[in-house]
Amino acid sequence: MRRISAFTSLSPEQLNERLVEFKKELLKLNSQVSSGANVKNPGRLRQIKKNIARVLTLLNQKGVKVE
């Protein structure tokens, strides 16, 4: 699991890219769960949600508009 320190050194552009990646992965996992398929790592959903929150927090602290 990534901690907030792993994201603090990233630029706002890189943070936005990470945010898009996390949202795509979350969408994919949510669709697997809703279709009834077995998810390999169900704890990954929680990790992704927390990482999205971490990235959004850093973007807000830096005063960057979120896409």
C-alpha cells in the first residue's frame, strides 16, 4: 500500500495522471464485483479508494484544480 509520502514528491500533473489511473482501476474492480465475479484481491478496492483520497488531498493542499 502506498503511503502519502510516496505521492508528495510528485508534480501536480503526475498526481492527476495517478488519479486517473486509480479511478480506472476502481471502475474495473467495481464492475467485477457488481457482475458477481470473484475478485482476486478484495482488499484492493479499499486501498484504491484510500489512494484516491490521498491524491485528492495533496492536490487540494497544492491548490490545483481537479479534473
